Amino acid sequence: MRYLPSITAIQCFEAAARHLSFTRAADELSLTQSAVSKQVAQLESFLHRKLFRRVRRSLCLTPEGTIYISEVRKILVQLEMSSQYIMSYNNHLDVLKIATLPTFGTRWLAPRLTGFLDRYPNISLNCCEKVDTFDLDKEGIDIAFFYGHGSWPGLECHRLFDEEVVPACAPTLLNGQGMESPMDLTRYRLMHLSTRPRAWHDWFASQSLTTEHSYQGNLFETFHMLIRATIAGTGIALLPRFLIEYELAQGELVIPWCHSLNSANGYYLAYPERMGEVNKVRLLVDYLL
């Protein structure tokens, strides 16, 4: 037996919690005030918890109600998204679910998808961004794009390309001053990608240098944020050259010291081994490779 309240009661509770009024909730839902009140009362009885209390003729949530409304809203949003998806579903389209690193997806992958979709109009893409590690099978991902060593259990991985990292900053940051040594960069704020705390340390070490500034500075979760902050003149960042080719060409960014670091890691296209012969997966893999 499933322990589920009615969706009508949930909707009445959510509307009443949002408006803090049974009357306004009733108007929104095209119900009577007494019907909304009755649905909420039935929900409270079902949960064995009071969700609202009246204070000087005003309605407010109880502590239990505050906790419950947070969970209920997540459920209603997911239900709405699922309904919209099935309403727009086309059984003549084969949906390919893709997960990608945010900046990689924006700057490298997205521009390459138009040609693929033009060639295969019966395939529809569902793209999402991922920063943290995740399980492809559990999340129903067909193809994912990673940065790393390229060896993950249960996945077939294809190396797309290596990564060359260079220091970059806004030209205005330097104010016309030249650099005589890599250590001159430490006069400025060094900015970091939060998932690569060793980046500056490794860059200096590759030139037989060490500095206490290697791990100091501001952290950004994505390269997109880091690039925008760098363009704004916030500081100097180590950035993959392929992600900032446009900004370098336009003069929005410059390389203050011409020493690059080639990572042992690379960018990979990966998919579950069992999906290797699935047609929609095979088509995108072959196209990109």
C-alpha cells in the first residue's frame, strides 16, 4: 500500500501556503473557500500534523508546515516538468540525453550540434550540465563529456583532445606594465577553479618555481564564471586555451607570460558500454569523432 495524499489536497495546501489565505487559494484554484479548507484539513489528518495555525485572524505555517511546503514544491515542479515533457513528446523522435561540463558544453559542444541535428532530424537532444561526478545509468544519460584521465568503470571513453592551460588576464589589468619573470604574476590576484586547486602550483612548478601564492585567491565553480571575472579585470586566471580563443582574438584577454602547461588529462566523450551499439549513440559518437 502506497502512503500518498491526494494531488488535490497537495495543490490546495501549496496555494494556501503561498497566499497564506484559504480565500485567495480558492480563487486561484476555482474552488470554494470551504473546499480548500476541507482539503487542507484532510491532509493534516492524513499526516497527523497541523500545517497551519491562525494568529490574530491571519494564517501562518507551523514548523511542520514550513518543512512540508518545501518538499511539496519540489514534487509539484517535477510533476509539471514531467507533464510538459509528455505533452511535447513526439514518438517519431529518438531522444538522446547528453551531460556535459558547463563551459565545455557552451563553448565547444553546442556549436557542433547544429550540423548533427541537420543531418539527423529524427534525433532530439536533451542536454544538461554537470559539475560533480554522477552515475550515467542512474540518471539515464546516454553520452557524457568529461575532463579527466579517461578510465571509468563501465564506460567506453574516447579522448577528444588534450588541454593546454595558459595564464590570462584583461589587458587593462596590466596597465602597460611588462613582465620580467613568472613571479611578477603574484603581484596580482590569482584566481582559481574550485575543482582544480593545484593548477597554479603545477604551473609554477613546471618552471621550477614555488610561491606561497599558489593556493591563495578567489575560487570559481565553473570556467564560465572564471572567464567572465578575468575579462572584468578581477585578476589573472589559468584557463584552457581552447575555451578563450575568441577572447584572445578579440583582445578581451591577453597572455601576460607565455608559458603553457599541457595536462596529462584530457576531454573525453563517454557512454555506458552497453550503449555502444545503440544507433542514436553511435551516430553522435561517429559524428563528433
